[in-house]
Amino acid sequence: MSTAEGSTLDVVGALPRATIIAVPHAAAGAPLVSTSVIAREAVVVAILVAGLTAFAAPRDLGAGLAPHPGWAAVILLSARYGSRGFGIALAALCGTLALTAIATGLALGPLLAVAGKSLPDLTALAVSVLVAWISSAHERRIADLSARTAELAQKSTDNDIIVAELADAAMALRARGDRLDHSLTFIRDVAARLEGGDRLVASQAALDLAIARTGSRAGVVQLVDARGRLRTVASLGAWTLLRARPPDLLLDRTIKAAFESAAPVRAIDLPDVAGVAEAGRDQSDVAAPITDDGGEVRGVLALRGVPADSLSHALVHDIGLIARWCAKANGSRDLAINQTAPATGEPDRRPAPPRAEGIPPSGSQRFN
């Protein structure tokens, strides 16, 4: 098989592409506790402190104590919620104590003067600020770690998807590689048989390749003998529902048209053919002449049961190309069939012995 001749035989399809999913940036981490929750807790604690101080020290609401009991609530909320807890708790406590003082008729000026000069109260304020700063640092660290954890979880999920798609792509590539290996083995075997020099083996190899290319149900290779007859030298598949093998002398409209025109012919292109069903009823679906380098027709390669979607001009071109490859091993017309062969039930096709001039062989078939 010459490598100079182009072939459109498709052995490997397009490779699948793995989809790569971009990982989005993680959004900034939301606060662990909402401000409204902190405000509610601060108001409740401030009301409790105001009620206790009003009950225990109704004259100064605990201003005479050093430090004021309310600082315990501020420090607690500062440790729990950081700077937000400190600010909200301090505001809620001061506001609640001021409203309590107004409600009980106490003057705010003396109370504020006493609280402002108390060293323990100032110390409690400083401790509250320090605790709030430390708690805020921990809260920011927790928020950063939470955001990082969410980002890593998202990346892990996306990576799992990518790994699954890559695994599917690897399986598809492995399957395509196996099919490619089988295709190359088959084509290597066909090429070896076509170049082996045995006409019958080369004809069968060309028929195998044509059926594999088209997916047809059956096929036949006929060569012209010295008397101008088309003899079946290779066949494959069930020729009809009632006949497993084609007859040794076969001539239908498609084969005759390909022989006479020396070009590939489809049955649906013949005159008086209504459609694909009628075309494949009594004749071959496609036939291509086996021509030598000088353009002389040496035989015909015909196929039956070709799928309707495969009867394209590209496929017909491929069948013609295979027929030309087959012609290189079929330069002689000395063919005959020994009908006395063998136990397998298959005709034994061998080169014919010389015949006397003027004595035509029996069962001859000629084109008129």
C-alpha cells in the first residue's frame, strides 16, 4: 500500500477536553455574633446592674463603691465580644444608670464627680479596654481562620470535581488508545495482505477494510478473468436473507454501472431508483471499479447493507481508494473457480490453468 496516496480513513476521533473550574476568592468572613445580639445582652445586663444598685444603694446607685459593680458586666462583655462588647456594654450601663437616677430623683452631677475621681474605677476602665483589645484580636484571628477554612473547603470541592473529570478523561483516552491500537493492528494486517502478492488474499483484505470503513452488512470482490467474466473471488457477510454467500457469477445494476463507467457508483444515483430501500433491494448499495495504473478495469468491489447515513461522497471516495489499492495485486486475468473443492463448502479459488483457444468456459458471463 503506497503511502503517497492520501486516505480519509478516520481511526481516532477528537479527544475530550477536561473542564477546568476557576476557584473564586473567599468572601470576607462575617462576624461570629451579630451586633444586635450583643446589644440585647448588654441591655439585659445593664438593667440587672441598675436594679441591684438601686436596691442595694438607693442614695448613690453604687457610686460610693470602688470600683462600681457595673464594671464587672463591662469586663465580662468585653472578654466575650471584644471591642463591640466593651462599647455597647459601657453605653448601655451608663444610659441605664442615668435613667435610673432620673427616675429616682438623684442628681447626676455629684454621681459623675465621685466616679471620675475614683482610681479603682479608672483602673477597671483600663482593664476593660485591655480585655476588649485582646478579645478583638482573638476574634479577628478566628474570623481569618474561618474564612481560610471556607476557602480551602471550596477549593477541595472544586478539586474533587476536576479530579473526577480528569479521571473520566483518562478513561476515555485509555479506551481510545486501545481502539487506536486495535485499528493500527487491523490496518497493519490489511496492508501486509495487500502487499503480499496473493491476489485472493489481497482481495479479501480490501473487502475487510471496506466493510470496516462503511459498516455494511456484506461485500464482494469480483475480478475479470481472461474471458471477460466477473468472478467472485472474495466475499464477507450475509449477501441476502436467503443466501449467505453471493453467487460466483454475479451482475447487478450497480456493479455493471461501476464496471462500465470505471468510477464508483451508488445505487441511489442510478436512473429509475426511487430511494434507498428500493436501491438496496436487488442490487449492491455502492460499487467501485478495481482499476490498474493504466485505467483498465480489473474488477469491482461492491457492498450491500451500507447504513443510509454512510452513503456520503467521502465514503464513496474511500471505497474507490481501497479498490485502487486492491488493483495493485490483481494485474492478471487468469482466474478460475474449482467447484470440486472441499469439505468447508467454500469454493477453492486458484489461478486457472491454460485453456485451448475457442473453447469458452461453461457458465460464462459477458457485458453486452
